[in-house]
Amino acid sequence: MGAEVEAQEFSRADRTRHREKVRRNLDVFARMLREARFDTDDPMTGLEVEINLVDEFGDPALKNAEALAAIAHPDFQTELGQFNIEINVPPAKLREGGLTTFEETLRRGLNHAEQKSSEVGAHLVMIGILPTLAEGHMGLASLSANPRYRLLSEQILNARGEDIRISISGPERLEATADSIVPEAACTSTQFHVQTSPDQFAAYWNASQVIAGPQLAVGANSPYLLGKQLWRETRIPLFEQATDTRSEELKAQGVRPRVWFGERWITSVFDLFEENVRYFPALLPVTEEEDPLEVLEAGGTPQLVELRLHNGTIYRWNRPVYDIADGVPHLRVENRLLAAGPTVVDTVANAAFYFGLVRAVAESERPLWSQMSFSAAEENFHVAAQQGVEAQIYWPGVGQVRATELILRRLLPMAHEGLDAWGVEPEVRDRLLGIIEQRCLTGVTGAEWFVRRMAQRSDQDRYDALRATLLEYAQGMHTNEPVHTWE
């Protein structure tokens, strides 16, 4: 969720100084792009997964501090809610068996974490929204102890000037309010990172936007929130609303939301960082001492702390990342639109589909984004979030088409080509993409499985049914058999 930030209050002078520093960072970043100061050789890929904690009955376990102390491993970190933790899998090169490494590392890490955290009464569940969350879990008391989270909550609520309102309509309707950003903690995601050169960044970001709809359709895994059946990927509208700093009047004026699909295709990574500075006031105006220009001219690598912190409070579904490894800066696209789970192998299959497809689309001779409007990609994204595997989406040269048919006929062959270009072993490629194929053929994603199981328990109390279904889901998760095979 980001770096530690101490609890503090900000003056008007703090905000002015921070704005000037962010703009100085942006100028230095532009110069670094011009001077080609980035690591572009042999790109790495990465994977992060946010995880929910539940007790033996399937209810949220507000024990992430105790769980992390028991797990005692640097790959595991705190998250926004006390019922969340996160695992950061070390980056890997796909041509060196990266997908297999991700799978083995994630499974080993989660097995260890489950064993240790269960000793303090917290069990791990990978799902996009913990379906047993109730309104009583949505208050400030559920925030993690890191002062950053309470500070961020205060800044978002202060910017809004009113409580957060959650309004989502699906098969059922949810209307709720919250006096903190804890509803954001209900959104647990999988994040894929792909490193690119500055020259290729725009193509990889645009490609990620193009394929967002199909990704969501075949990976949906959060159909319930606060006892209501809503979208197949309810994380999308929930996250958009839970961190919205705009009042109703500002929305009507067209002010951009901080959770943002975007509004145009880009030509450079600079476009995204420049938009961040132009459109969004700082939520956490913390200013460091580093003079980035002095560092750059002395031959060093500037941290660009303020630019990175600001970027971390603007929640693009495909986010640009500036980072430093071994003293060398690099750029990544962070693909953050998929839910966690259902299993390790499902997660790595989603990774294979994304990494293969994004490379094929980004490096195609005639870019797909030159053949479709940006608004069409955004509509695909929201339709897929709402309808999941049943979604009908737009695709260039095809028109409106069922997402599963598009994936089977066009996108899976492209993903195969992309993984071949990455140097992924054919047997690994076929096994993982075969899981995506079977989800399309059976129509079973995590969301569909959960909704169908709930329908079988329609005569039960809603929360009793949610607990029972979640515990059954957790059993399937630990078998690591892909969700489309669950009985």
C-alpha cells in the first residue's frame, strides 16, 4: 500500500512547498527520460497478492499485526485493513522460468503463512472482497496501525467534506455510508508488474488498457459486498467510490476521480505523471530534503520521493511506476485490476494471460488502440466488471462479441505468441493458458462459482450462507485445483 508516513498535520505552506517539489521532480524525470538513464535490459516481471484474514467461522479476523508477527517473513506486509495482509513475490524473468517460480514461491509462502497465522486464529483467503464483511467492520477501528492509513483516511474525508457514500446496483442494491476509507480495504487485488523501456512504456500501458475488459471478464472474483450480490467484480465500483475525494458538485463539474481508468491513449510515460501533477492535489504533502537535480547532476539516481508518493495516491487501474533497483532507475506498468484468488494456480494463469497478451498487443505491427476509441476500452472494462464471464464487449474488426468467444478465438492465440516471445516453456504456457481456456468453456470463474453455491443455499440466512460458502471456497483454495474444476 506504500511507504510508511508519520502521523502529522499539514499547513498551507507545507502544501505549497510540496507542490513546488513535485513539479521539480517532474522536470528532473523529464530530463532523465531525454537522457535515457533507465535500465532497459532483460526486463523483469513481478507479482503481489492482497489476502484476507478470517476466523474459524469465516468471519473477518482483525489480526493482521499478530498474523504478520507469527509469519515473520519479509515478503509479507501490512495492508490497509486489520483483516488484510499482502505478499510481494520477488521479481523474476519469464524466460528463466519466472511463471513457475512465481507459482512455487507463492504457494510455499502462503502455506507457511497459513500455518503460522492459524496459530493466532487467522486463516488466509484469497478473494476479491471478503463476503462476510458487515457494516460493523467498516469503521476506523478496523484500520491497520500504520499512521499512513489513518492520515490518508483523514485527508480523503477532509477533501470530500462529507462521509463516503457507497451506491452499487447489481442483482441486488447496496446503499451505505462510511466515515473512513476502510471500505477500500475490502478490495483485495492481484497486481502484475511488467518492466519496460521508456520507448516501449506507452505501448505497454495502452495495451494494458485495451485488454482490461477481457481480463476482468475471465478473472472476476468479488460478487458480494456487505451481504448483497452486486457486480461480478464489485471491487471496481467499490474502489472507485471508497477513495473518491470529490463532492457531488465537483463530480458534476467533471473533476477527475482519483481511482481512474484514464481518458486517452498516451505517447509517453511522462503523460501519466504530468496528468497526476496537473489534475490532482496532493493527499500526503510530505516533502523530503533531497534535491533531485543536484543528485542527477552529480551522477546519482534521484529518489523522486514526492512524485512517487503522489503517484501512489492516484489509483489508476494500470499505474505507471518509477522505481530504483541496485541504484539504477526503471519503469514498470502495474496492472492492478484483478481480484485476488481463487487459487495459486488460478492467479498464475491470470499472470500468464496478462503477460502474454500484453506483449502481443504492445508489439503488434498495427496497434489495437489505433483501431478503437479510448471510451470503448473503458466501457469494456466496466461492462466486464459488472457482468463477468457473461459480458459482451467491443473489439476492433469484430464489433460486439461475448468476451469468452473473443478470448477463445483471438486472445488466447495472441497470449501464446506473447509468452513464446518472452521465452516461456511451451508446457508451462499450455498448462496455464489451458486454465483460462477452460474457464471460458465452462463459464466458471471465482465469481460464478460463488454465486452458484449461494443459490444452492438460498433458503438459509444470508450471512450463514456466506460463511458456509466462504469456508467451502477456502477448502478449494487450499487444494490448489483451479476453480473451474471445483464440484
